[in-house]
Amino acid sequence: MLAYLRVFLTFARNSLVRDMTFRANFIVDCVASLTWVAMQLAFYLLIFEFTPSIGPVGDWGKYEFLVFLATTLMVNSLVGAFFMPNLSEFSEMIRTGHLDFALLKPIDTQFLISLTKIEWSTLSNAIFAVALLVFSLARLNSPPSAVQYMLYPVYVLCGTAIFYSLMIALSSISVWLGRNQNLYDFWFYITNFSRYPMEIYEGSIGTPLRRTFTFLIPILVVVNVPARLLAHPLQDQNWPLAGFALLATAACLLGSRMMFIRALASYRSASS
Amino acid sequence: MYARALIWWTILRICVEERLVYRGDFALGTLMRFLPFITQIFLWRAVFASRAEPTIGGYTYNEMIAYLLLTNISRAFSSMPGLSTALAALIRTGEIKKYLAQPIDLIGFYLLSRVAHKLVYYLVAAAPFALVFYLCRGFFAGWPDAVTMTAFMASLVLAFLLGYFLEATIGMVGFWFLEVSSLLFVYQLFSFFISGQMFPIDILPQGVQGFVDLLPVPYLAYFPVAVFLGKVQGADLVRGLAIEVGWVVFFMLASRFALHRGLKRYSAFGG
């Protein structure tokens, strides 16, 4: 375990050294990703010019929704910084046969291919998210209690783990298919559903959609559970979903791990 | 004249065939692209449900959804994925020499290749588009009249030309900067927010809107859709089309001028 931590820290240091070698580029990357975030924020602020809340009044008002948005940004920047650059390279490793080198190393392959590179500039979004969180929490009608503050990071990590599992599962499919550019687009399009409060999915199409993305592929849990936990006072009716989120995280991590091992078993190298 | 037409026809045919190789990937990708649209429908429904007035910036809920759906059509005409970077890469790697040595006009060649790209795209994307529009037919009030329809078609063709020449001009900046990605980023940021692909620019504050109207980017997504939905009519329609033509001509000349001046300082890197 300690060895893995040391390897991870080495990866982190290497990535940072590489980023700092091209410092101007690093700053441009930070500014670029922050500007995209600012645009999103501007879009939602524009929407709140026209409406007091998204969904039923009193549920997701402006500042509650900003807490939600900050949570979305946080989870996405964690995924983007730690896993995205690595797993997007994974399907390329399969296509070119470079996965052979990863398999030969005396370390867990899933660990190695998940964390080799860290995109430090994406973490600037997480800093922005924390700032946005502090700003909007101070403006909520009912400030969160200590328990809420303690549970929030736990559920943010759960959400990140669920997204990570989904990526691992999709990458495993690329072992079987050879190449799956569309599957990565698919990842982007599917996770798009997690960007809004789950209450907006209702009606004859919305309800089945909500259930599918809560219980079958639990991406609605990713942001909704931590955001609701912090933005609204604790209510007894929220506990079942919060409990489910923990279960879902464990199931996703295990399930994707199994899929990954199965996929490696059917890997047949490529080229020479 | 005939020989020249034959050359252009051959180029177009080659480009079409090249594109058709990936048709399955294409059709699936197009259908996928509508997935985020589902969340947009739910988002706007929630927004409209929680307010007292039935319209936002003059758009009813149905019109808003129809608007967002139709922007996919105007974007299908105006978007030029990878054009600027491809042109800048030609300059950086020195591959542009190929076009200088051959009796082919670079801007014309790429225009044709994009026409081919688009033709194939419409051919393959027609089915997924038709399916989505059929499923969403409830959001539309009906077909617009012939005049509006003609203006809509014209604005789409102009949007294609504007998109092409605008991105070609950005690509030509590569003669001076070599790497255009940061410039392209600024442009994309602009067009993301004010071209109208996220929301109709009518909902922006009045002062901002008057200014945005004069820029080229709203003509890439917002304008054709506004024409279709009858939001721009009469004198405004003529004025809008005139501005669009103006921008097309401007960027047509700008890309030519940049190519001409750029070639003078071009130093032929690479092998």
C-alpha cells in the first residue's frame, strides 16, 4: 500500500515537473479551462435572470444551484485531472500494443494505467469550485451544519469514484472493440445528464430516465447527493438515497474492476 | 474552362469518396450528439415551469426547444471542425509547398473539400436528423411560408460560406504565429457564448444584444434559426441578410489577402 502511495507521489511529481517546464503553456491551460467555467457560470446566471429557481420554487434557487454547479465542477475537475488524460490514452495503448509494457511492470495494471499522468492545470477548476462554494454557501438561507460539512467531501469522492468506474468500464470495452472514439464521446454525453438536479427529470420520459440513471447507471447520484447534502438542511427522506450512493460507489468500483480484469484476459497485443 | 471544371469536379468526387469511408461512425456520432439535447429540454422545461410569464425574451417554451433543435441545423452548415488547425499545420510543417507547386488554388481546394464533407454529412446525417425532428415535431408550430423558407435557405448557405472563410482567415494567421490554437480558442469561446448555440441571443440584455447583432458569429448559429422561427421579418430580415453577406465578403477578401501577404513572408520549413 505504502509502495503504491510512493509510486503515485512520483507520478504526481513527474507531471508537475513536466508542467513547470512549459510554464507559459501551463498558465494558458489554466486560464483556458477557467474561462470555459466562467462561461458556464455566466449562462446559469443569465438563466436565473428569468427564473427564481430551477424546478419547484424553494428547491434549487440561485445560490443552491451555485452550490450544485460548484460540486459538478469539483467532481469533473478531479476526474479530469487524475483519470481523464490516462484513460483517454488507454485505448491508444491497446491499438498500438503499448499496453504490453504496462502489463510487464511489477505493479497493478489498473493502478498504472489510471494514474500515470496528472493534469495539474485542470485542478485550477477545483480551486474555482471551492471559491464558488464559499461564495454561495454564505448566501444560503440555512447555512450547513458541521455534519453536512463532514459528509460533503466523502460524497464528492464517491461521485468521483463512480465516474472513474464508468470510465474504466468504457475503456475495458475498447479492449474488445479495438478502437472506441465514439465510446468516449458517449461518456461525455452520458455524464451530461449528471449536470442538473435530478428533480428536473420527471414526466413520462423523465421519470424512467431518472430511475435508469440513478439505479442502473448511477450517474445522477454523482453530483446530486453531495450537492443536496450541502445546499439543503438535512432531512430524513434523503438518507435512503445517501445510503444508496455508498452502495452504488462500492458496486461500481467492484464491477468495473471485474470488467477490467476480464478485458485484460482477452487482450491480444498488437503490431510488434 | 472545361478542363478547369473537370479538375474541380474530380477533386470534389475524391473528397466525397474519402468521406464516405467512415459513414457508420458518422451516423452513430450524429445521433449521439443529440443526447445532451435531452437534458436541455428538461432544463428549460424546469425554468419555464417555475416562472409566471409564459415567455423568455419573446420565446415560449415550445419555441425555445424548437430554437435549440434548429441550431443543430445551422451548426451543421457553419461549423468547420479542424479547418484552422489544418491550415496552420500546412504552414508550420511546410506541406503548403504542395499547393504552391501545383496549379491549384489553396482556398478553393479547401472550400471544395468542405463542400464535399458537408454533402456527405447531410447524406449520412439526414436519417438521424429526421428521426430526432420527427420525435420533436410537437415543439414546432408548422412550416414557415415560402419567403421565410427561401430566406432560411439563403442564410444557411451564407452561414456555410461565413464559417469557411472565417476559419480559413484564422488558419492563415499561421503565417505569422505558426500556432493558432490560442487564437482559435478565443474565437471558439466567443462563438460558444454569443453565436446562439446555447440560447437565443434575444435573451441577452438589450445593450449587449444590439452590439452582438453586428458581429459575425451570431450568423453562424442564431440568425438562420431566428429567420426560420419568424423572429426576424421584413426590413430586419433584409438588414440581417445584408450584414451576413457583408461579413462573408469581408472574410473572403481577408483570407485572400492573408494568403497573399503570408506567402510573401513564408520561409518553407520542413522537408
